[in-house]
Amino acid sequence: MNWAQLLSGRRLGMEEYHERKHERTDFQRDYDRLIFSSPFRRLQNKTQVFPLPGSIFVHNRLTHSLEVSCVGRSLGNNVAKGLMRKYPEGSINFPEIGAIVSAACLAHDMGNPPFGHSGERAISAYFSEGNGRKLEADVRKEGGRWEDFLHFEGNANAMRLLTHQFAGRRQGGFALTYCTLASIVKYPYSSTSLEKGGKFGFFQSEEETYIRVATELGIRNKQMNPVCYIRYPLVYLVEAADDICYQIMDIEDAHKLRILSSEETIQLLLDFFEGERLAHVIDVMRMVDDTNERIAYLRSGVIGLLVNECSRVFLENEEAIMAGDFDGTLIKRIGEHAGEAYAACSRVAYKKIYRAKEVLDIELAGHHIFSRLIDSLTEAVINQGHAYSKLLLQRIPEQYDINAPTTYGRIQCVLDYISGMTDIYALDLYRKVTGMSLPAV
């Protein structure tokens, strides 16, 4: 791969359209287009880890995405400076890397359903263990890819949300640049490849779109049947920004919710530093008495340290990344001391945060709500002549194609609708579908 081709400003769905020049670059426009969109705003009512709403503010998908975007911009700017030093000749768009990564970070969670990652697991469980199993034969007989539902993936759904031409919408979906789209596809292969623990980057319905993006940018394919590509280089920076934010911010949220003590939280963050830097951090931290401010200061320092570490790893391995030979994530290659501190945070998060009662309650509720909604809505789109189906289908917005010609397409219609819901909307619809809640008369 080569950077000149990788950093193309071409825009999906507008390839033949010659736009007038704007004061903003193409990649800055991607950022603005995303941040003003309805799907992005709905992230404010989607669970990140802890249940919403509450008397203590913790992160939701919106605040998480904004923070990831800020960290991604810093990573992109660091890498851009390093690449400009390494390749001083030419007019490659290196200065735009920060804007590209920042925009992609905004979009990276837009395909995630309500109730956090438990929503993804609930959808997969419906088709692997629940009533959805009876649809497999019809989907496969019609040439549909059953694995797309069996291993439902928020990353692939983000690609669909951003690129699919829903009813009444324009060609190309959000009409983002190829660069921004490629940067969100962490797993550039189809569900039939099932690499990396079953994660994949695009549904059957968006496979041709990704191939077009990859071809335009010169992303090398490993194999075409099933479709499998090497990663677009900036994916590593988007992934690193996400890894940095969710791990460190989950620790801070757990402290606010008193899942972790102040002493334990402070020590986890202090362990990232060593030598003179550690002594300096402790001196500055002692200048304030407020515990939350101390933790916020430490969190800021840790994020800065991890940004520099991940930037270094990227630049040191740039040639391997460009050749498709780099294995794993940037965060796994950071220095030994910081790596041990990050691993300690991961162990604590898994043991005390992700298994906390509040988090498990969200997963239990999400699983039940999703199962019932998918069941009711799928039954309605498959059997549209039934009396109840006619009523329920009126709840589905017109942008979703309930009359898709295939079973695969109709299931996707249901999943498009459900995955776009907020936690509150999904709960409200569940109560109405089950008769638990009636509108006031």
C-alpha cells in the first residue's frame, strides 16, 4: 500500500460529482456531517457500560465517542508529524490524518444497538438459540448469508448505517470519504471468514461497497472467497483511541459509582508512571485536595502517556503495517511498564466492573427486551397478512424496507430498526408490544 493512494479524498456515492471548493477539507466535512446527524445524537441514550440514566453521571455512547475522537485526533496528528519527517518529499495528505481518524472515531460505535455489547450478544443469541433458528433454511435457500445474523457485529452494522441507501435517502448513505469509511472497518473480512474470534467488518449487503472502497484506496486483499483484506492503516489508530478511552474511563466511572475505592483507583493510574515522571505526577496531584480532581489529573496524564506510546508503536512498525504484516493491536505493543499497568486495569475491569451487578442487570434486561422485539417484528415482516402484523408494521419508519424481496433483507430491516433505537425507546416499545404500558387516554 502507498500513502498517496490511501489518503484519497474521494467520496462514496458522489464519485462523479465535482463539488465546489470548500473552506473545510473533505475530512473535516466528514466530521461535521457525522456530529450533526440523528444517529450520532441518539448515542446519548445508549449504554456504554453502566446503566442510564442515573443520579451519578457516567459515560454513554455519545460521551465515549467524543472522547475517543479527541484521543484519535491526537494520535493522528502525532503519526502525521512522524510520517512527514520520514517522507519529506511530495504532497501527500499527511496533515489530514488527524481529521480522518477523529471523524472515524466519531462513527466507530454508531452501529451498536442499545444496551451496550449485551445488545449484540442478544441479537446473535436470538438467531443461534432462540426462535430465529427457524429462519435459517429460508435465508440460505435464497442465497442469504446466515452468519451475518448468527454473529451480529456492531462494526459491520456501522458500515451499513453509513453507506446503505435507505428508502428516501441519497446514494452513498452519509456520502463520507473512502478514507473515513475504511478507518472504521476493524475486521476487513466477511462473516464467513470468522477471523479474530468471529468478528467481521461488513454484511453481505455491504460487501461490494467495501470492495469498491478497498480497490480505490489500494488496500490489498488476502483472498476473495470468502472476502478478506488486510487492515487500512488508520484503523490501528481508531482502535487504539478506543482501547485507551474505554479502559481508563471505565476505571474512573467505577470510582464514581463506588465500585472501586479512591485508593485502588489512584494506585491503578499511578502505576502507569515510573522514575522522575512518577515523582512529578505525585507532587502535582498533592496540590489539590479533591479526590475526583486528583483522579481526573491522573487520568489525563495516563491518556497522554498511552497516546505517545501508541503513536511510537505505529511509527516504528509503519512498514509492517503498510505491508499487512503487523499482527495485533498497538496497545499490545506499548512499553513493558505501561503495558503491565494497562493489563492490571483490564483485570480489575473484568473482575469488578464488567461483572458488577448493575452491568449484569443491563445485560439481562437487554437480552429479554431484544428477544421479544426481534421475535415480534420479524414475525410481522415475514407474515405481513396477519392482523397483528399489520398493526405492528405501522410502527416501523418508512426508511426501512419491510417489503424487501428476500428473508435476509426483511430480517435486516428489523435489525436496522432495532439497532438504531436508544435504550429508552427500546424499553418503551417493549412495554407497549407486551401490553405492560398503554398510552394515557
